[in-house]
Amino acid sequence: MSKQMRIMRSKELPEELRDRIVARQRSGQGYKKNSAALKVPKSTVASIILKWKTFGTTRTLPRAIGGEEPW
């Protein structure tokens, strides 16, 4: 992984904030208003809403461990 890619990574949002994003979305607020009100990038709001629609939760899901390198 390049040095620049490591710098761009950030920690995940607290579950409370993710739940607030979903609650605001369900009440009819769009991604742009959610993003501005909660000071979260639109892409993050979109991915949280997609995860909620797909899996029905905002909790952190298990990730794959180990495995072979892709090359």
C-alpha cells in the first residue's frame, strides 16, 4: 500500500452517528442535507445508507481475515 493511501484512511464513525444518519434518511432528509448537518462526507452518508438497506444494520460487520494476495 502506498504512503498516500495510508494517509487517506480514517477511523470508522461511531455507531450512534451512523444510526443518526439512517434516522434522518428515514425521515426524508437527503444525502446532501445529512452530510451538511452532521459534517460527514456525502460519500460516507451514501455508503452507510447502502449498508443499512443491504444488511439492515449500521453495526460493523465482520471482515475477511488473511487470505491470499491478489497478485
